[in-house]
Amino acid sequence: MFGWCGHLLRVDLSTGAIRKEALEDGAAKAHLGAGALGLHLFGAANGETIDPFSGANRVVFVTGPLTGTLAPNSGQHAVVTAVPPQGRPAVASFASGFGPELKYAGYDAIVIEGRSAEPLYLWIKDDVVELRPAKGLWGETVIPTLRAVRAATHPEARFCGIGPAGENAVAGAVIVDDQGIGAGLDMGAVLGAKNLKGIAVRGTRGFRVADTHGFVEAALAARAQVIAAPLALSGDPIDDVMLVASAATTAAPAGRAPGRPMGCVGATLSFATFTARSGARQTMALNAEALPGARAARLGDYRFIVDHGLAYGPTRQGLAGLGDEDAALAVKAMAAGERPAFIAPPPNAEAAPPPRHGGYAVGGYLVVPDIAPSSDDPLPAVAEAAGLCPLTGFVCDADTLARLLRTATGIPATASTILSIGGHQNA
């Protein structure tokens, strides 16, 4: 198998059983793309509903064929599970080091089912896979949990987990990665119902591509394209969080260095400006010059809310009108399940969509590529399905993405055949 590791993990939290299985070559190629493969491994029939908080609900962490490669912005992985209230499977997308690290450990996916009687976390280091007690971590926010898990496992372990909101099955609970970015509305509550605090992984292996020389050439060509073309972003701002709906290549503003993302593996994208679609806010230059203190201050509210495991957009809008001290107390109360997760309905639903995507810190802003698949512009969804940041699809053309997939997997991908692989990303 090329582009994939060829193995997955099945974890039954009810029994503690952990099983390494072969990933069928035919399944990977037939369900090309992280979201499609995740839905296949989830296994629900079309239209089937599942009690999200039951042991029968599966949670699938899954990578794409380009995740963890030399291709630009290759840190993408997906999570698939049935979410409340409907109990239908949904797909969330993250950009961090977790997906690549999972592949470096030798696995393309983790399929989790059942429910533990006690809090646990999953530790993966190559062939060593263990369920470890997490009772002492229960009630902790994400950052202290990350520190404790790294101290107990490996200082460079990558992590995805939940805060108190997930533990208490609070509406709006998200999964949080080790960059402090949350995504997957209500997926945190699903992990909490399973008594799974999170997953830590450290990998020391690699995986093969079909044409090493050809892939390196394709990856370097793609990186050159991305570096040479800063993006002008358009979407909806929530404070200092930029929800990107579309993008176009542009020139950097005069006298300003383009902003580059922090947190994504192989990050080569650069961002020039962000403009609110409504035109209500002035265009902001997403430059790289913000001082570390300014970056931390801008994202302070985001980090605090997400560290408790809550979705930022709806929660922040629900806190409107509260002072800092009262807002902090309200967040803690929400995460503990002591009051409704969202104090009031968001005044503008379009400005606070469910956080399906994670994002990247850029010059003190959080850039979230909240982009739905579009028949008019399918390439962002294609890039995301393959394991790249969806914004890469605004820079790299279909021939470039097809060449990356072809040389990585050996599949005879063409500019026309790859256009359907992003269709399941927004299920």
C-alpha cells in the first residue's frame, strides 16, 4: 500500500480490547479521502441514526493519503461520529500534528466503540497501545491535561482530547487538539459519554509513497506554488477569529509581510488580507509582524473558552454584555453543566456556524477555513479530503493535486477523477 500505512486500530472501551487490523487496500482506494474513509469505517447505513451517547456509537479518527507527507500543509485529519440531537454521523476536520503522528506510528485510523466504566486515555507509541487511567485528569481543562499526559508518556506526544464540557456531555462541547484549537460541535460530548479523556500518540516510523522521486518533485512544485501566492480571505469575523468562506490569490499589501500559520505540519500558506463578507469591517492585513504578546492577548478569550472544551463562536456570542470576571465564571459554569451552554441564541447564526474545522494562528488571529464543498470550486474539499489544509485548494490547481495523489498512492488520479473525493467531507 502506498500513501497509507495499511493498518488501523480498533479499540473497545467496554472490554479494554485493542486490535490492530489491516486496512483493506480496496477500501482505502474506493473511499479516497479522510471523510469518506471515516464514514466507511464508521459503518452506518445511509440515513441510519444511532444514540450518540451509547456504546454502539463509534468515533473514528482518520487520516488522508497525503497526511504527514512532504506536500504543503499536510497536517489534516478527520473525526467521524454520530452527534446529538439527530444521531447521524458528522465529519470534523483538524489541522495539527496529531494526524501525521498517527501515521508515523503506523496507523491510518482509530475506530473507538463501547464505553468505559472509568475515565481513560489512549496512549499509542508505534506497536505499544494502551488504555491508561485518567481519573486524575477528569475535571481538568485541556492544557493541563496535555502537560500531564506528555509527562507520563513522551514530551513530544501529540494529543486530541476534551475539557470539562465534554466530560459533562454539555451541548456545544468540542474536541481540542494540542494546538489549543477546537472543532467538531458536540463531538466532545460523545467522547465524554465514553469516559475517554483523549488520545496521545508518538510515532517513530514512516510510510511509503508509490513514486518517491516523482512525489518529491510534485511536493516541491506544489510548495513553490503555495509560497508564491498569498491568499486574500473573505468570510465572517467573530472578534479575532476569522471564519473563511472563500479565498483568492493576491499580492501582499505594500510594506507588509504575509502572515504564515502556526500549528500546521508543513505550513507554507501565506495570508495577505481578510475582509468581512458583509463589508461591515475594514479589511485587515494578516501579517506576520504581530508581537508574541499581542498574539496571545488577541487569542486569550478563544484559548480560555476552548480550553474548557466549549465551541468558541456560539459561546462567545452568548457571553455578550458580560464583564471579564462574570464571563469567566459563566464559561466555567457552562463547562460544568451548571447552566445552559449558550446563554442566549447567537444573534447572527451565520456569524457563528458549528465549528466543523479547526484553524491556525496567524499574526494574532485565528484563521478557520470554514468552507463547504462546492460544485463551483471543489478543490478546497479535494485538498482537505487528501489530507491537506482546504485553503491549499485555492492555490494548487487540479493537475497539481492529482499529481500529488498519483505519485503518493499509485492510483491513476487525474484532474477530473479527483473532483469527487471531497464530497463526503461535509456529511
